[in-house]
Amino acid sequence: MADLSDLKDIVEGTDAAPAAGAGETAAAPAEPKIDAQGRSYATGKRKNAIARVWIKPGSGKITVNGREVESYFARPVLRMIINQPFSQVEREGQYDVVATVTGGGLSGQAGAVRHGISKALTYYEPALRGTLKSGGFLTRDARVVERKKYGRRKARRSFQFSKR
């Protein structure tokens, strides 16, 4: 753009063809991130739990810390939380999941595995990102336990007041 007459041409749309071409490259679909073994890797986090998750096409077998998901997460609610991303994108039983989880309790670990599965699915099939994003599966839940403050019994609970 040399002077204001070029700006007038751009605004009127006479020079709109190069601008449209530049926008097409930005909207190109993302490339899948798959390693040499045909797996996709992602890290999921929830509370103090961190899950390393690998997914690959398979029969739907889920392994957490070397154990079956039924024995590691005994409560059905936790297993339902883990399977939510697959049901959201209608991919139940199509991927094998291997996860290693550290830190936190079982509820936080289940949330971390769910977050990791969601991210790994978007790496394996980038077209699923919109569906998982709208379901809230790609957002890291930032709620953590509040720390205990000095001079208090717990994070917010104070000592019992005694007038005399």
C-alpha cells in the first residue's frame, strides 16, 4: 500500500482477491500428531492429579497404571467420567487407552484421565476438536484445594472465639 488510493481500492473490494487467499491458509485443517507406534499422546490435569495418556485404534480397552479400568476405578461414576469424551464424539470401543496417573485422589485422577483422553483425541482426529471444545472437555478445570492460612484452623475456618 503506497498511498491512500490503494486503501480506497481495498475497502471497495477491487483488491479483495489476495486478502481472501491469505485467509484460506489460516483455516487449513490441523495435521494429526501421531508417533511411530500409531499412538497419540496428551497430558491431562485435574486438581493435583496428572495423567499421561496414549490412545491408538483398537477394541476399546482402557488401562490405568497397568491395571484394568474396572479394577482401578471401582466406582461406576468414575468410569463414566472417563468414557464421556468417547460418547460425546461417538467413538466408544474404537480406541485403546493406556494411562499413567500420579497425584491426587481417585476423583481427580479420573478427571485428569478424561482431560488427557480429550486432548489425545483432538491430536489423533483434529476434526473432533469443535465437538469436544463445545462439551467443555478440553478446558483444564482450575479448581484446586485452597491452602491453609496462618492463624486459622483450616483454609477459612477460624478458631472458636472465647469471650472469657
